[in-house]
Amino acid sequence: MKPLTLPGIEPYAHEHTHAEPDYLEALERRTHAEMKQPQMLTGRIEGRLLKLVVAMVQPRLVVEVGTFTGYSALSMAEGLPPGGRILTCEIDPVAQRVAQEAIEASPFAGQVEIRPGPALATIESIDEPIDLAFIDADKTGYLAYYEAILSRMPAGGVILLDNMLWSGRVLEPGDEDTRALAELNDRIARDDRVENVLLTVRDGIQLVRKR
Ligand SMILES: C[S@@+](CC[C@H](N)C(=O)[O-])C[C@H]1O[C@@H](n2cnc3c(N)ncnc32)[C@H](O)[C@@H]1O
């Protein structure tokens, strides 16, 4: 991922952000040692942001699209209110196995549940209100995830979407993934059902709240 900020700023922000718990540091090390695309893991800055947003919104149900090895799901779990839970969607069996082990090694085994298979089918099977969602999977699927989640969300619900600046490529969309992200940024900015801010944190995070 190409840095969007001045050289040295990302490490500076990392050093000046609270550290994650030991089991998340261990998960990051394991992900780098064992997984093919370890850079997909969100990491400290985005993980702490997700935890803070969850702690502020106090959702009863969180849906995550794209578990990978479980780092972002377990970061969000730290902010859950009592009785709150996370359903996290993952299609890759290898990632599911690593994430399941990480969940069991954390204090949140009873609150975080992996839903295997394609995320859209999982979202469409949910028949209770989704209070908060984090979308971080296949980029061409984002629009369908956004719509399916928004239609299941009460007023005040929050959606965060990762990689919405895509290393800056959204400025000149030249491929299918970039076009999908740029078109969704345009759509969210015009969407009267929500208010939003496109944060220039890490690879760009859309922070969206349903009116
Ligand atoms: C960028 S990674 C997620 C990173 C994770 N949020 C973290 O912080 O560690 C994207 C994940 O989405 C999964 N994925 C891709 N397409 C999917 C789909 N249609 N349904 C469910 N998961 C999918 C991939 O297998 C991959 O593990």
C-alpha cells in the first residue's frame, strides 16, 4: 500500500497511538509469518480507530465484511457494550482457521462469530438491525454490501469502508477495482440517506452515518 502522507508521518502516528493488546500484536506477527498478503491486515492505527468508534456508537450488532485473520474484528470487539456481538464474513478457509484460533485466544470468544462464505449472502440472511458495519473485502462488491447493510440499519447506524482512497488511484480510476471505489465515493457524497466524511487515514476510510 502506497503511503498517502509525508514520509515519516505513518510511523509517527503509529508511535503516538495507544498500543494494541499483546494478543493482537501476536496475531499481526503470525499473519506476517504465515499469510500470503499480510499487508491486508488493518493494524494499530485503524484498529484503534475502529475500537473507539464502536465504543462511541455502542452497537448491539456489528457486521464485518472481510475477516482475514481477525485483527479488525478483535479490535472492534474491545469497544462492544455488554451483550454486543460481531458477525464477521470471510470466504477463505485458511483465513477463517487463523481467525478462529485468534478469536479463541482473545477475551472475546463468545462475542465474535465467523460467518464462512460469500459476504452478500450472509448479510442478506441477517434479519435483525445492524448497528455498525466495517466493509473491507473485494472492492467490486462494496456497493452491494453498502446497500444491503444500509437497508438493515436503524437511524444513527454507522458504516466504515476501508481503502476508499486506494493508494490515491481514485484520482485517476484506470481499473475495475478503482472504478468501483471511485463510483461509490461519488455515490456516498450524494446520498441523502446518510452523512459522511472521507478520512485520509491510512488508505482512506469512509465514515458514514445513517440519518
Ligand atoms: C483486506 S482483507 C480484510 C482485512 C481484515 N479486515 C483485517 O483487518 O485484518 C479482505 C478479506 O476479504 C475476504 N473476502 C474477499 N471477498 C469476499 C467475499 N465475497 N465474501 C467474504 N469475504 C471475502 C478475503 O478473503 C480477505 O480475507
